[in-house]
Amino acid sequence: MKILEKRSGTEKNTEEPSAAERRSQIARKVLENGKVLVAELVEEFRVTETSIRRDLTLLENAGRLKRIHGGAIPLPGSTRTDSFAEKMELHIKSKERIGRVAAEMVKPKDIVLLDSGTTTLQVVRQIPEPLRSSNPISLVTNSQPIAQEVLNWPSPHLTILGGLYLPDYQATVGPQTLGQLQELMADKVFLGTDGLTLGSGATTANVLMAEVDRMMAERSRQVILVTDSSKIGRVGFVPVKPVSAFHILITDTNAPPDIVAAVRDMGVEVILV
């Protein structure tokens, strides 16, 4: 459902979370708070108690939490984040818009690095048809889904980085991946993130993924961060790069205005879509 808000004389479109997004947020709240209550979730998400109880049942069946009377608690020892397949469904419309704008930045003869984020996958999916044939661009990635997408092009010029495969990220990491990155230089890199704050910069949940993203940024002339606004204000487990290390940030119009202004003050171009 879309909601129309008026702020300072301008209209702004926002979207209520989809069922998949709502469940992702509930699972995260359980981990962060140690407990959630059905009544509080009903009030926060403005859905029926039946919908929330269904969400909790699905999350329990997926091993994300344990249901208790009136709410839910974490499973003992659980630190699980969303899987790649689950992340694919989150904020998909925003990611598609971000990907479309980012793809317009790719020019003939570019060498482009792409990390394993679900938003960077949308960048590849939005690459214009003329750039998909006759090898006008060269793509390098550690992402299996991105590689599969590009291999369906008429004439792909693709380098797939080897290394240790992480199923949850569907990507390669480790010394072999880093070693291959050290041997090249790219025109542009498109990076996703699990969190972005002014103090911690771009962050991610996995140490090995952070190493790859960091190296990709260092081996590129232009560093472009693509992320939906839900990640802004969140801090992941491992820092990747400070905000000032990025040349361009592409996000959606729901990004907090104060943070957008501060990022621009750091000399980073911010594009809102």
C-alpha cells in the first residue's frame, strides 16, 4: 500500500512494508530486543493480530525464532540474518529504481566490479541492451546470481572471481578472491551494504564479505554505493569503508534528510530515486 505524505509543501510517496519485509523486521527485532509481543507488532505494523501470528508461525518454521504466549523470543544461540533469497524480496521496488539509475552510469569500454548484494544484482538487470552484446563492457564479480544473470546475455564479457563459496551470500570470498582483485583495476565498482551511518560508514555482517568489498573499492577509480533507505541509520558487524570513501550514493527518497545532507557535506554525490 502506498501512502502519500505532505512535507514542507511537497508530496512524498512511501510504502508500507510487504509481508516479506515485515517478517524480516520482526526477526531482526527479536534478535535485537530479546523478545517481541504480538500486541506491539500489531500496533507498529498496522495489520491484524491474525497476520502477525501467521508471521510468527512462518518465522518459527524457518528457524528464525521461538513462539511463546503472546509473542516470540530468539532461538538459543541464533544470530541468523536474512538469506540472499529473502533479501531479494525486500524493498524490491526501491532496489529496481536504484538499479536503473546506477545502470545508466555504465558506459562502453567500462570495466565494472560488482559485489554480491541484491541491489547490485538489480544494477546488472537494468544494464541497457546495447551494452549486453559485442563485448562493449567487462564485468567482474564474486556473485553467483550476478554471474548467472550476465551469462544469459548475447555476448557476455565476464570474469567470475574464485574463492571460498558462502551459500548464505551466494558469493566467493577469501585469499583467492582478494588475490585476483589485486591483479586488476576497474573504472567503477557498485557496492551494496547492510548498514550505513555517518560514524561507522558502510558496514556488513560478515568479515570475509567486508574484505572483498574493501578490496573492490580500493581497485576502482569510482566507488558507487547502492542501497535502499532501510539500511541507512543501521550499523552492521564489520566496517567496510567510511562515507567519505564513496564518490556516489544512490538510494531512495525515504532516506533521512539530515543524513543525506550530511553525506553531501562530505563531498559525496547523493542521488535519490
